[in-house]
Amino acid sequence: MSDPWWRRRKKKSPWVNDIYEELERLGAMIDETMQKAFGNSSENSTVKHNNVQGFSIKVGPDGKPKIRELTNTQLPLDEYRIDVDPEPLVDIIEDEESLVVLVALPGVTKNDIDLRVTENCLTVTVDTDDFEWYNELNLPTKVKTKSASASYRNGVLEVRLEKLEKLAKDNKISVKK
């Protein structure tokens, strides 16, 4: 019992020092590798804001992935990037007797468009070398499938559908004594 207990406690085991030395050595090695790879980019950089870049991947109803690039910077034209067409705009206009479905499809021909209609659903499929799109539009009311007509002008598809049941007009009821 030459050492009191408090002196023994203050002595660290040799392997603890080895761990700290190894961590410091690894940190220095990482710093050195980053310097070689990127240089001292913080000193040479003219960019004064953070760059954000990423991707959003969603699976459409047809089972095909839809990939969109998210970024707050403009990439140089010669740099590789994924060009993803935006989702076409769709609008459904309803009046008393019919529905009109408008779909923005620029850059396609009428032969590239396939339309299918049921009483409560309109299916639009577009298939070109550059663009594929599939959408099942749930209609707000039942329609007569035989009455459907479609036109494609200036990049806009217009589908006209007659309602199966026309809205009943208000009927005035007279009150008797």
C-alpha cells in the first residue's frame, strides 16, 4: 500500500491515451484528405450562401418513378444533370350539363395521346421518345362514355364529357291554404 487510493485513481490506464491519440491521428488524416481533394475552398470561394441540391423521388400510380431535382443554384450547361419534365397541369371545369377536362401537354402530337373513359374516370396516357405520362382522373360526377369528344390545339388537350344525370333545376312549389 504504497499509493493512497486517490493517487491510483488519477492514474489513467495506458489504453485510454492510445484511443485519444488514435482519434486525433484519424482526424488529422481526414483533414489532410479533404485539403487534397477540395483545397481550401472556404478561402477561395466567391459563393456567399449555402448550396442546396437534392432529388425528390415519388412513384406514380402507373408504378414508374417520378424524379425531380431540387436545387437553389443554376448548374452550368455543360455539367451533367437530370432533366425532368414537370407534371402537366390538369383542370376540370363543370357546368350544369357537362364536364370539360383541360390538360397542358406541350410538345406532343395528337397521335401520342391515348384517352379512355368510364362513367367516373378519365385515363390519359402520353408516350413519346422524350416524355411519358399516365394519369387516372377521378371525375366529380358520372358521365356518358359515348358522348366524349376530344381536341388538341396549341399544346392543350380538351376533353368534353356530357353528364349522365343533368342537375335538376329548382322547382317552385306553391303553398296551398
